[in-house]
Amino acid sequence: MLAMKEPVRLDADKLEELYDQLGDTAAEDVVCRAMEELAVRLAQAERLYRDGKVADMRKCVRSLGAIATQIGMGMLTRVANDVVSCIDTCDVNALAAVHQRLLRMGESSLTEIWELQDLSI
């Protein structure tokens, strides 16, 4: 059986830079809002995929990737870019697989950053 879990790597330097630039309170607010927005966009991407609205899904996933980049979720950004590539090349089989990877990676990334925040960066 194929293991459907892969390690999540957060860019701690990116988060530290954010905290240094904005201060603890403002950076925490940015990270929390970004996490909320990522969760919303992951759910929206799933809904759009099920409804076959790939053009709208593409926009949603592109913005998800941009948000992920801001808070040091490089792996999630790469997977989001892979989803966009699958849409652009009209590869429906790859899109099905990579979309599921996006959902898994998104959930894992959100859990990881939540736990990291609990440890007070």
C-alpha cells in the first residue's frame, strides 16, 4: 500500500523574518489570518474541483500558493504550482492526483504551523 503522507517542511527563517519585521503581535495576526485563508481556499479548491470549475479552481489555487509563500510553506506552494500546471496542460489524471496531494499537504502544513505557533516561535 502506498503511504499517503509526506513530511512537511516549514521555512522557519521566513517566519522569523516576518516576526522580526512586524513584531510578535502583528506577525502572529498575519500568520493566523493566513492560516484561516489557507483553510478557506483549500475547501474552496475542493468544491471547485468537484464542480468541474477548473478555471476558478486555478485562480483559487494560485492565490493559495501565494499565501503559503508568505508564511514559509514552500512545499505547499510547490504543490499548488503543480496543480496549476496540471490545469494548464489539461491533464485530468494528474490533476486528480496532485489535487489530492494539495489537500493532504495543506492539512499537514496547517497542523505543523499551528503546532509551531503553540511553541512560540
